[in-house]
Amino acid sequence: MAPRTGGSVTVNPKLRIRKGDRVIVLTGKDVGKEGEVTRVLPGARRVIVAGVNMAKKHQRPTTATTQGGIIDKDMPLDISNVALVCPSCNRGTRVGYRFEGDEKRRVCKKCGKDL
């Protein structure tokens, strides 16, 4: 789903995956791999998952990095290609919401427990 545009400002729907969540990859070359979300890019609807979708980067020695060489870099994945892993049922699931008083809680769509 492409982001909606409202004039010059891009308006994105709220993302259900957050930094620190454990996710599983659904499609692509790394299908089935699990990892932790290290960064969420809401404007591009992408997430960076640790140890998944690695690319080789040729790094030149600079003042910040004294040693150059080839380094592995985590590249972003589209948010539609990952699913949140429920800690209780240990499966990839969709995210639902439940209101408890004034609190909005994320819940697993498969087992119904809090995420």
C-alpha cells in the first residue's frame, strides 16, 4: 500500500511494528529468518532487522573509521515482508489492539495474548 499524500506532506498510516520487536521475514532471500528490529523508517514504510538482508559495503578509511575494508551492513526491508513474532505462541502473527481503561495494548491475533 503506497502512502497517501496530503499536498506536499506525506501522511502514513500508523505502523504496528516497533523498534525492539522480534520479527520473522515472510518473503525474499532471507525468508524464515528471525531478528530484532533495530530501526523503523515510517516515511519509507521500511524496517531494519539485525542480521537480515545484509549487504557488503566497501568502506574507505576516514578519520572516524581508521580501518577501511569490506563491512557487512543491514539494509532495510519493506514492512509488509515481515511479521511480528508472538512471545507466547512463538509464531508470526498480525497485530490487533485492545483497550484496557485508558491504555491501548497490542495483542496477538492468533492467541489473543498481549505482545
